[in-house]
Amino acid sequence: MNTQPSRGPLIPQIIAALLFLGGSWFALILLPFVVGLAFDPDGWSSCAYLICGYLVYFGWFWRAWHTPSKFFALLLWLVSFVQNSYTWIFMLHEEHWHLPHLHDFHTFGVPGFGLVVFGWWLLASVLSIVALICEFLPKRHIA
């Protein structure tokens, strides 16, 4: 793995740093759930999803400071997109679910918290695609 300081495209580096900072909030909140699900025999699929999220989270941190190979960049941003859009895709297949339910979604006793969570997933999905595209744009040299 390349451990050189980042000399790659600046936009993906900034996006990775922003996603890492925003993801830090979720990483701290979800850590007790990951630990709890690890010891729950029926929670393996949720635990696997959350652990994958932590791998993406650490990938954002690494990308913010380093220049990856093109393969690693492609892998990071594709996995980031899938990880963050999975919930949206899953919900769209549910017959009884629709967007206004987010207003009633209470997590940690906070009304409307669902809008924050699902908004984050949407933002992270879009930014992952933008970063993926920018990774493969040619560098511009300022003379």
C-alpha cells in the first residue's frame, strides 16, 4: 500500500476528509451497537454491515492523507457508495415505507433524527460518486 503523503487529486482528498469528519459522529454513536450485535447470534448481518461501514470510515481517513493506487481509489469509493446507498435501496423496496415516515423516526429520543441519518447516507453516497469521478480526472498544473 502506498504510504506517501497525498499528491493526488485535491477534490477526492477534501471529500474524504469531510466524510471522515462527518462519519466520526456516527462511528462514536454506533460503536456500542456494533459491540452488542457482535454478541447477538441473530445480529450478524447488521454487525457485518456496520463493520463494513467502519472499514469505509477508516478508508476515508487514509484517503484524506495519502495518494492511493487507482485500484484502491476505485475500490474505496465504490464500496463507500454501496455502503451508504444500501439503506436507501433497501427502503425503496419496502411496500409500506415512504419518505414522510422519516419525520416520525425517533432514534435516541430525538424526533426527526431519521432525516439526519438518511440525509447523511444520501450526501455520503453522492459525494462518493463525485470523488470517484474526480479520482480519474487528469491533474491540472498551475503555471
